[in-house]
Amino acid sequence: MSFYFIEISGSECCCEFTKPMVLPSISNKHVYRFCKSYITIPTDISSETTVLHINGNPITTIGSNSFPNFHGLQNISLDHNEIETLLAGAFGNFSSIQAISITHNKVTVIEAGTFPNLDTLLDLHLEHNNLQELGSGIFDTMTGLRTLHLEHNSLRTLMIGVFTGMSSLEELFLQNNHLDEIPTHLLMGMTNLLSLHLNDNVIGSISQGAFSELGRTEYLNLDSNFLRVINADDFFGLSSLKVLRINDNLITIIMPFGFSGLSNIGEIWLLGNKLKTFAHAVFNSQDYPLGHAFSDRGKIYLAGNNMICNYSICWIAEDWVDVDDFICAGSSLSFADYRLNSNGFQCNDSKYPPFR
């Protein structure tokens, strides 16, 4: 008999052993559930197993020879254990593996060589652990990896080269960590990355060229960080970006050319920052004229800032800018108090001339 799915659960399981069951959607494939509590990876599991879940056990370490005979294994889950360390070679005997999940553990260390020769791996889940740093080359054999989850750890340092070889990666989740910067060469080689999640960190600056190789990225989330200034060309290289989220930071100024090169942008979210003014020049670049990226394609969201309207930002009433309210001549007004007509932007305060 070929084993398709084996589940070994710990203390939350209500039984000791249930007989094999046929999966409804898979003919002639069987499920075995062992409701026992293991402190190490059991050695008496069939080598024909293709899906193995060992969840909710007091396992603390995954050693170099924990899975000696699982060459046909495609999916392994080690969630909700007590794993602290992943030793070199721990996952070195998998030739068909597609998904590995080690979430909700206590992993603090991933040794170099933990994931050797895993060119078939598509999804790796390491979220909800205690990782503080990742060294160079840890993932360099995962040439086919599409999704990497590292969110909800305690990451402070990502060494340059940690993502080397991950040219197939499409989604990278790094939110809810303690990262304070985006170094210049951290993301190099990620030429197929589509979405990048960096929200809920403590990022205070973006190094020049940090996104320069992300020409296919369509979604970037930097919400809830500590960015204060958007500098010229901070987002250089993101020519395919459609959604940029920078909500709930501390941004007080966006420099000219701050959004230069975002030629396919559809949405820029700047809610809950500390902006008082917003120059049209932030969209200037040698590649396209004022506002070209937004006038036909999308919106800029500015609600929750402290916008002060004067003649220099009257352009903000254009229909591709969305803001609930801002302050003009000391009073809080809504867009109902402003008009766009053939003479330009009309403000109720007569000391400001029409904007053309």
C-alpha cells in the first residue's frame, strides 16, 4: 500500500490511533493519523509517504539525519512544535519536496546547509518563530522557490547574499519583524519577485538602489514603519509597480523625484503620515511628464495627514488625488469648498490666485 498522508499529532489529539481512511478526492490513497507525542522525528514511517504532518509535539531539534529515507516526500509540516534549531543537512534527503512548513515554533538558528539541493521546493514557511538574523547563502540552493514566509519573527539583520540564487521567488513576506533598513544589495537577483511585504518593521531609511533589480514587482508594502523622508529615486527600478503602500509612517516630506520611475503605478497609499505639503515635482522624471503615471491609471491616498493648502498645492484637487480634508487659511475644509473650472482651481480664500 502507498501512503499518501500521515499525520502525527500531539496533545491536542483526542485519540491514540485511527484506522486508515481513503481520501475522497484521491483514489487508492490512504491517510494514517497517529495521535502520539514525540520528542524526536519517528523512524518507523513508510518511505513511500508523500505528505507528512508532525504537528503539536514537543520536538526541539531537527538533526542532520532526521529524514533518511523520504525521497518521495512532497509536503512536510512541522508546525506547533518546540523546535529551536535546524541543523545542517536536516532537509538534505528530499528529491521531490515541494512544500516545507515549520511555523509556530521557537527556531532561533538556521545553520548553513540546512536546506541543501532543494531545487524542487516551491513554498517555504518559517513564520512565527524567534529568528533574529539570517546568514548569507542559507537559501542559495532553492532555485525554484516561489514563496518564502519569514513574517512574525524577530529579524534584525539580513546579511547581504541571504537571498542569493532565488531568481524564481515571486512572493517574499518579511512583515512584523525588527528590520530597520533596506540595504542596497539585499534583494539583488530577485528578478521575478511580484510582491514584497515589509510592513510593521522599524525601517527608517531606504538605501539607494535597494529596489533596483525588482523590475517585475507589482506590490510593495511599507506600512507601519518609521520612514520620515522619501528621497529622490528611493523607488528606482520598480517600473512595474502597481500598488505602493507607505501608510502610518512618520513622513513629513517627499523630495522631488521621490516617485520617479513608477511608470505603471495605480495606487500610492500615504494615509496617516505627517505631510503638510505635497509638491507636484515628486512625480517629475525624465521618463514622463507631471502626473503621467496617475492621471489615467489610479489614485493617491492622503487622508489622515496635516495638509495645509496654499497656492503651491492647489493641484491636489485633481481627480486622481483622494484626501478627506486639509487645512486652508486656518480652517478645516473639504473638497466641497473648492472648485475646478475653466479658470483653474478656485479657493474660497481670495488671497490665493487660481491655479492653472
